[in-house]
Amino acid sequence: MASKHQSSKLEVKNIMPHQSSKLEVKNMIAHQSSKLEVKVKNMMFHQSQLPEEICMEILERLPVRSLIRFKAICKSWKSLISTPNFSDRHFDRSVASSNKLGIILTKEYKFSVPNQCVISFHTLNFSPTSFGTLNFSPTSLVGTTFIEHWLIGCKKAKSIGWCRGILLLGVDCSYYKLLLWNPSTRESKEIPDPPYPLEYEGISASALGYDYNVKSHKIVLIYKKRGCENCISVYTLKTNLWTSVDLDTDHKVANYDIFPITLVNGAPHWVIKHGDVYGEDCDNIHHEIEYFDFAVNNFLVVPQPGEYDSPPELYDTGGEHLCIGYETYEVDGIKLEIWVMKRYGVKDSWSKWMTFEDNKVPLPICFAKNINVSLKSGGSRDGRCAIYNGKKKGTKVEFLVSSIFSRNSFGFDHGLRKKAFTFYESLICLEPEEVEER
């Protein structure tokens, strides 16, 4: 597989809005961003008189692409922007001020020599600008972007997980590899092989998380052997090492949902099916919401709001609150209840957020942060999706995002829940960066 220093090709493309009103808004934002950058550049001449804290307060408001340019202005700025403390502050501000949905799609060129695969990353921006209040409307998305990452010598690729601006991908070359990619910085990193060989379809339940104790991204690799027994290893980005995890018998034979969700607290969550999962004893089967605690390298249970006949489904909302859904089957159709845990780990803090009661419930894929906007599958054969604004029955489809992805013949499939999520920009470097002393 091509590395980012050899034949890997990165290409950045912007999808421009089609309506003039969108173009005006985007030009306004670009103009204001340009003015802010001029002010920052002027700040250089007075930098020696400004405290470092003031410089950080100004710089952390800039987008990643601007900060990457400013790192080339002077050594002191590169040193400041490259510190883990600044990256954390910049990410925290991004979480607080932005509201984006990210969608990652892949396309294979199987008949090319060598094989090629392109990873297509899209962001849909619902955020108010920092220069004034922008009235939200899904028909006038702001800052919609489109980025491509080409992998030469790869047969296919798939999205596995995401956390704090970093994406975890699985790529199938002559052998299977894991790849971390930061679409904001365009940096990618091949992960060293785990203690056991990988198969392309055997790690779909794996997830990416973040350990705040050691300040590092971690991969929880769940690998199902052919004998149906699970093996788990944890990779730490900071040390570039794998650690094997000892599992109890119950978790060795459990069935892990292939749609895990990682919260802002860095912990990956699963719906795990326990009991006689491969037998006929249905009465012995139960589902738990569990997360992986990096402090003890073990799974811990999160209480559910109540008893339901159907298992819960996890939904990404981009915040600190755990979000789940239950389907119930009634005479007049399917009802989908969405619940949010207001205080993490406290059962009594579960609150019913919204309910869908249509005869044919559109399948929610993920939710934007704090604005009752969701990305849903339309359920049609062409795989089209839509942005829904609101939470009550009969909510009008405001915007079909399928028109964006019709270019280059990208399509949606049932696994879109594995590919759509709330996204925040991140400055985190995947490889150690050499920085001279200021």
C-alpha cells in the first residue's frame, strides 16, 4: 500500500453551493476569514510584546488549513501550534463552536493497474459563523467540502470508526492493513500489524477511541476467529504498540454490534449480544450497552432506560450524551423512540428525545449536535438520503444530499451508519513532529 511519502495521492476539491444565496453566504464567510487572517499576520509584528496566552487565544479560533499555513511563517508559531496543549484547546473550541456532519465513502477501481481505491470525505456544515448569527436551513448548507484520498495498490477500503477528528480505515491490499487518516491535515498513518493476522471482513465491530489519561488515540480491535471466538487487542497511537486484552468467557463468545459509537469522553460503546448467541436458546439472549474502559482494559455496562422487546441501536450526536433508539412494532406500523442520557452513567437521567410514528419510519443514520437535525436514509433503491429538520411525525425532507454524491457515481448503501458521523476538525499529528526550540 502506498504511504503518504511515496505514491499515495491526496487531492482536495470543494463542492460549491448551487444557489446564489449560498454563494453569497460562503463568500461572506471567506471574506471575514481573510480579514481575521490579516489581523493574525499583523499580530506577528507585535508578537514579542504579546503574552503567549493571548497568541493562543487568537490562533485557536482559526481553521486547521489556516494554522497549517501559519506554521510556515516563523519557528515560534510552528512550535506553539504544534504543542499537544494547543491541539487540545483548538479541538475543544471546535467542539463548542462547530456543527458538522461528515460522510466517508469509498470507491474501488478494480480493473486499473495497479489497483486503486479512492476515499471520499464530505462535510456538511450547519454551524453559525463566528462573525454573526446564521439562520439555519438545511437548504442553504454553508461550507460543504469534498476531499479525496487516493490509495494506490489497494483493492478496497472501508470506514471502521472515528474519534476526535481522526478516521480509522481498513484497506485491503495484498494483505489487510489498518490506516488512520486526519482529513483536516491530510495526514495518514499505516498501523503496524496486530499480534494476529487480519481478515478483511473479520473486524467490523472494531472502534477508535481516546484515552485522556495518556492523551492518545487508541484502537479497540475486535477480531472474530473462524471458530466464532473473539480476540481483542488495543493499539496506542502515542507508543505505536499493541496490547492484548484478556476477556472473560462471556465476552469471548458475545456478538458485538458492528455500529459502535465513540462519545466525546473517548470511550467506544457497543450493543453487545450475550447468551446463546449462536444456538437456539432465544430465552437466554440479552443485549447490553457496554463501553471499553481504557483505564482497566475491560468492558463496563451502561444502564438502559427500560425494558424493550427489541435491542437498542446507538446513534452519533457528536456530544457528551449517549443516544439510543428502540423500535416497537404496533398495529398501525413501526414506532421508533430516541432516548438521550443527560448525565452519563445515571439511569434516571435517560430522557425521551423524539419519537417517529410513521408507517414507514425513515432510518436515522446520525444526528447533528443540539439542533434536531438528522441524516436519514430515504429507503429507496437508489440509496438517496435526506436531511430532516425537526423531530415530529410528518417532518418535511428539506435537502437531498444524494445530489452531492451523484458526482463520480458515489452511492449510499445500508452500511451508511458506519460512514456518517458528527465531525470536528483536529490538528492532531499522527507522526511525531520535529519542532525546533523557540
